[in-house]
Amino acid sequence: MHNNFDLTLDRLTKVEGSASLEIRVRENRVEHVHFKITEFKRFFTKAMEGKPVIALPQLLSRICGTCSNAHILASIEACENALGIKPSEQTMALRALTMYGLNIRDHALHLYLFAMPDIFGKDAFLDFDENDPIEGELLNDAFEIKAAGNFLSTLVAGRSVHALYPNIGGFNQIPGAPEIKIAIEKLEAIRPAVIRLVKVFENSPFHFDRNTNFMALVPKDRYGFIDGDILTSKGERVPEKNFREHLERVVLPYSQASAYKHEGEAYMVGALSRMNLAKDLLHPRTKETLATTLNLFPSTDVFYTNIAQTVEILHSIDDAIEILQNRKFEPEALQKGTNREAVGVGVVEAPRGTLYHMVKLKKDGTVESGEVIVPTGQNQVNIEEDVARLVEDLIPESSKEEIVFEIEKLIRAYDPCMSCAAHFLKVDWK
């Protein structure tokens, strides 16, 4: 390798929007890394203005076709806080189940289809040999886990994406007893497959450590994705409504997406952050099954995001089963709020990290303004710093092709909001 070169990863294909990466190296030192998100919010926050508050959750769910249900719940929470609505215990249980269905399906998508082929030296998950005992079992496991997650989401929320039932003030429909029984059976049936998935990523040879700050929404009592306070690995605790006091917006002139820092430093959100900050709150059955695995956390290894996601799948299964077995769901009328001038904030943990929605209402219940901060934007600066360190470590002995592959793996480990093929980088070497 020459000690002076420019590396342009021209386009990251199959993403929620578009992204590229530019790296400049001089004298074997990385001068800059530009992770460019070229399409991101697509003016959704502008489109909020003037809309009736009741329309917001479904509108904002269209930001993402992968984790739309997280956007729905974050928007609902923001709207309820602005309208003065306190959701019922049953509503909160149904929202927890909605997020569990999302995480089971979405984590399985990332782990099997995007991350696992690297471990097995495959270009794509569908290149696995169904006649091979190990690869064939993993193929079957992937579709069984995703199917169970989709079934739970459809049962509770109406659809696995762009859910129909969650609404401001409650749910339009509740699950029936026969379908609940089927859901429990499906969730129990995939537990062995999830345990196999944990072992695959525990045995992964990929590692990358760099100290950074971790941040996540952490509940008080039980590991979850819909309530709590914002915690950092520095020991700070911030109420949801004060999120703008600890997120510092950073304008990257080469990127269409806003980036964020905390106290002038990059930070990381996502499953690794959640596991580092809240593993003690996992479901007791999950902790018993994965006691050895949990000793790996807290960790600064970005690739342990994959292991954290496997743990979250099992927790989602175990807690969902407990809720479905022990709670009787009854029809409830939607709670009504009061139109008023107010600001509401909603925060949830989407599969890829902390998701913030803010809405400012006028007296008549229409939207004056709003803000959406998504996980990939928050991870943007941290990804750049990781890639810079990675490339400098690789320069002395690695070929161009090897550097590209290692960058791909590192970006995939973040599970950014990309529906990416196994090799998603088009490289223009200068």
C-alpha cells in the first residue's frame, strides 16, 4: 500500500436513503473520514407542520420501512405527553409486546442476512447450503425466528411494519385468546434456535475495541424499549423530556443528516449500549439461560453489538411469553387528551438505538413544529472515528480489498438503518 491515498466508497446501496464514505490518508495517517448520509429525513419534520396531531404517528412511521413501529410508538408518546394523556397499564403492555415483535424480527434480519455471511465466508445468507447440517439448520432458524416475530407484531399491532392498532390513547384492537396461545407456542419453539444464534456470534473471530461513551434509554425495573431515563456510561441520568440538554447537534457539511455529540464527544447507541447499561434488568429466564454470555458485558468491542442483539431476542421472547401468559386483555376506549399549546417528547429504543420524537402543538391541536433524531444520525461521528482508527491499524500490511472488507464489517456491526446486501460498497480508488 502507498502511504498516501484517497479511498471513496461511492455508494452504500440498499439503505434507508443513501450513504457513502470518503477517506483521506497521508503519510499513513488518516486525515479525515467523511461518512456521508445523503438522504435521511426527507423533510418529514417539515411535513409535520400544520397536520392534526392524530395524523402524526402514521405519517412519521413512513420514515423507515424497517423499524416503522418504533417511530409510531415514539410519536404516540410525544403526542400523548403534549395532550396530557397517561396511557393505561394494558396499553403499556401492548406497546412492550409491539417492540418485542419488532426486535425479534429486526435483529434476526440483521444477524442472519447481513452479519452472519461474513463469519461463514459467504457473500450472502442465501448462499448457505441447505444440505449442510449446520448451514441448513441456520437457514431454517432464520425464517422461523423472523416468522415468530412477525406473528407477534401482527397479533398485537396489526402489522409487522406500519402497525394499524397502536394509537394515541391506546389500541384500536386487542389480541384474542386463541391467537395468544399460538403466539406463545411459536415463541417457545424458537428459543433453541436463538440459543444457537448466540453461540454463532460468541464464536465470531471479528473484534474491534475503542473506548467511547455509551448512551441508552434504561427502564427502572425490567429491561425494555419504551420507557425510563436516558443513561450514559459516564454515570449521567437524564429525564426523557430534557433530551435536548444533553444532545449537541453537529452540522457535517458533507452529510444531509444531522450528527450529534454529548459534551463535545462522540457516543454510541444501540444494542451494545443497552446491554452495557442495563444487562442486570434482563428477564430472569434469559439471565439464567445466558449467564456465561452476559459476563462479556460491559464491553467496548463494537462487534459485540451482534451478541447483544441475540441476547435481546431471547429477552424479548421470554418477557413476551410472560406478558401473554399472565395478562388478560380487555377492550378499552381510547383515552382523550386536551388540545392546547404544548410540547411533547417521546423516546423509545428502536432496534438500532435511541429514537427521539418531539412535537410542538398549537391551541387547535395542529402541529407547529417537530423534531426527529434517529439512531444512525447519533452514531455517525462515532462510526467515523472507528473507521479512522481501523484504517490506520490496517494500512501497514493490508491490501485495498482487505481494508474495504474490514470497513464493511465494521459498519455492519453498527447495524445502521441499512437494508444492505452482504457486500454493499462500490469503491473508487484514486
